[in-house]
Amino acid sequence: MIKLIAFDLDNVLIDGEAIDEIGKLMGVETKISEITKKAMEGDLDFETSLKERVALLKGASVEDIKEVVSKIPLMKGAEETIAELKKRGYKIATITGSFEIIANRMKDDLGLDYAFSNVLHEEDGKLTGDVSGPLVTGSKAEVLKEIMEMEKIKAEESAAVGDGANDVSMLEEAGLGIAFNAKPVLKEKADVVVEERDLKELLTVFKEEEEKSEETTPDEKAEDTAPEEPIAETNTEEVKEEEAPAEEEAPVKEAEEPVKEKAETSEKANKETPAEAPKKETSDKKSSPDVKTDVKPEPNPDAGKSFGELLSNKKDLEKKLKLLTKERDDLNENAREFKKVRDELNTSIKENLDKALKYRDERDKINQEVRKYKKLRDETNQELKKMEYASGRRDILKIQGEIDKLEKTIETKVLDMRKENELVKKVQDLSKTLSEMKEDEKVQTEAAALKEVSEAHHAKVVEFSDKAQETHESMLEYFKNIDEVRAKADLAHNKFIETRETASAKHEEVKAVLNEIRRKNKGLDKVKAKERNMESDKTKKKNMAEKEIARDIFEKFKEGKKLSTEELRLLQKHNIV
């Protein structure tokens, strides 16, 4: 399990090269950038490049330098990433060939546990053009070992993050080497390649490492493994290749589904699974001294081949490599297009979801108004009923109802004379009673007013209910859009994953051909060396024969023989005269 992470500083923790920014003060930034580029790409050793660049800064004001470095921005995601990594329990260090003036600022601002850097010499507030420190002549690997000794951890429990050639030793020493937006020379050495200029990408890498550590049993840790190699850019003297994509895709999240009164809930957006970062190959097994194994070396298929045959084989391989590289690069481009489409669709999902949730919230507010006016209407109707009881209107309505019922019976049914007379008499009596009853006019007026209020409240209920329904339907339309767009996003994501996997497989073929080219190069070097040795032997034999002849000529010269120009030159060539 990783316990310590060492970061380079320039273009890793900060977004820029400190020495380039300082160079602007003296107007030498172009010269410094050229030297920096050579060093980062491995074309110039770091010590020489550093001393040459610092010499160009002679006379620069220390106060001006402090102001310049204070304005260099952090790399995107640096603050959040370091804070989260420290929260998870990692020790964090920066090991940089840059200078204390910026490294110590990073240590304070980010809360780093260690900061190792170089020192710019100054005199009377001006730079002298000299530099010293552990990273001038020493390597980053040595400093990393020193930190590991202090923390009492093993190499496999450390990780290193860098971007240039001077970080190679640190990545090779660490258990997990990460190339961050790096030069090709470093990608070739790295276990994980991160192309995105956002340090938050590392959180996924280390999260996966943590999960792998939790899943691995003690017995499994001791076993030899053949882990998947990271897809990285590889160099030969003849060929440079781009890396196949090893992106870690952040899951697409959808906000929590809203609760709807009348609508069906929409399905949640599918989540992408981050691509698994590759492991570094490790093997802790040790052969027992008592056990002898008879391992036969694999035969060399290039043994006995001439220089011409090897050169022809190599050219054929380079043609094949060119074809495979183009196929892989085309696949990578297709994968990027599918990723772009998927991301655009996911953005559309979010936009639709935001609008749907906006309409949901608006609908819920309108429904509150509906409930408010319903309550007011119902309360008014209750008051109206009470008033009708008090005014006698209810009794009047009751008697009128009985009269209407009796008259209907008389009109619709066939009755004997006696029964019909009884009903008519009853209607007459009820009508007389009804004529004597009179509703309270004051209460009647108040009841009419209440009825108007009730009707006004009911009108509001209808108005807001219509608005709520309209808003609800708009919300449903956006949820429907989400489902349609999500289906397209899922398809684009599947195409992206499929194409990326195909590109990774093609990249493995590219690496296999590159290995073949390297082997041919070694074979060519051996043949060249053999031919040089043969030429050297021939030259020695020729020189020895010439020297013997020269000695004979010199003996004859001593006896008085006259020498020709060619004979004199031969004596001079072998220092006999």
C-alpha cells in the first residue's frame, strides 16, 4: 500500500517553470526555455542545464524574484488533491531541481511534509549566478531514498509524480511511477500516464491502488504477477509513438429524482466505471540456494544474420510499425470523438435535468397556492353552512323540498281519491307554513357575501391548478428528453469504451513491434562492433607488417642506401626516424 507520494514542482504542483518566470526579469527567458526544454527531453544533463540557466540570472533582484514566484499559479486541482491525499493519510513531499524560494512557499501553502530543492546564491540582494543544493549533483532517487529511510517505508510503498527527464530516477525508484502531462522520455518509464493537466486525476489513481491493496491477501502479495502495462509513449532512435488512451472517466451523475404528485419517476443516469490504473510489476520471491533450476535461454532468432539481413528486417518492421501506429492513432481519434459526443450528451442531460427540477420546484410552489386557496374556500363554505342554519334558510329549504316531493308524487302516481286528497291537503298546509316563514335579511346578506368570497377562492383554486398542471407537463417533457438523450449517451460511451480497448490492444501490437526493432538495433550494433573489431585486427596486422618493412629500410639506410620519398614517409609514420 502506498504511504508516501513525491511530487516534482515545476509543471506538476505549479503551472509553469519557476526559472523561466525568473528569467523574464533579466530578459533571458527564451535562452532559459531552450535549455530547460533540452533538459526535460533528456538531451542535456540536468546539472549542466541548471548551472547554465542560473548563470543567466546573475544580477537579478531577490525581492523582484520573490514577487514573481508569489504570482506563479498552482496547477489545476493541486490544492484539493493534496488536501484529500493528506486526509487519506499519505505523506507528501516535493523533490525539485527548482529553488527554495518557491519550494518553501509550496510547502507552507499546501501543507507538504517534505520539500527538497536547490538554493540560489545571493549577495547584497542580488543573485551571484551560482546555485547549490541536493539536486544539483545528486539525483531525485537519492533524495526519495532518504525520505523513505526517515519514514521507515519500503520502495514499493512510495509513489512519484513527475513530467521530465530529471524525474526518471525518482519514478524508477518508487513503487508507482506516474507521468503527469509528461515528456516522451518519462512516459516510457512510467507505470501510469496522466495526460489531463488536472491533479485531481491522481485521486482516482490512488483510490484504485487503495482498493487493490485491500483486495490483495498476504499470500497473493508474494506471488509473481504479470500486470497489465500502462499505455505509454515509447521512443527508439528511429521512431516516436503517441500513447494510447489510458483515461479515467469520471462517472456521470444525475441529481436525486424529484418526487412528483402525478408523474412517473425517471430512471437514474448510468454511471461510467473509471478505467483501472495499471499496477507496477513486483516480485518478492527469492530462489532458495538449495534449489537448482535448469533454465535454457531462448534461442536468438537473429543469430548468424548479416548486417544487410538485419537492416532489411528492421525496415520491414518499421513499415509495419508505421501502419499499426496509424491504425492505433485513428482508433484513439475515434475514441476521443465518441468521448466528446458522450460528454456533450451528458452535459445536455444535466441541462435538461436542471430545467426539469426548476419546473418541479415551480410546480410545487404553485401547488402550495392551490392548497392555500382550497383551505380558504372550504373554511368559507363551512361558515356559510353555519350561517344558513342560523338564518332559518335551512328549514325553508327543507319544507320546500317536502312540497316538491309531494307534488311530484301527485303528478306521477295513480292514487285513489282519498289518498290524493290527503296529499293535496298536506301540500296546502306546508305551503301555508312556508308562507309564514321569513329568512333573516341581515344573515342573508352576509351569506351572499360569503358565497362570493367562496367562489373567488374556488376561482383561484382552478387558476393555480391549471398552472400546476401545465408546469408539471413541462417537467415531464424534460424528463422524457433526459431518457432519450441518456440512451444516446450510453451508446456513445459504449462505443468509446469499445474503441479505447481496441486502441489499447493495437498499442500492444505497436509495443511488440517496437521491441522487435530494438532487438534488431542491438543485433545491428553487435554486427557493427564485430566488423569494427575485424577491421581493427586487419589494421594491426598491416601496421606490424609495415613496421617490419620500415625497420629493414632503416637498417639499409644506416648502411648508406638512398631512400625514396615513400620510404621516408613510412619511417616517419612508425617513428623510426
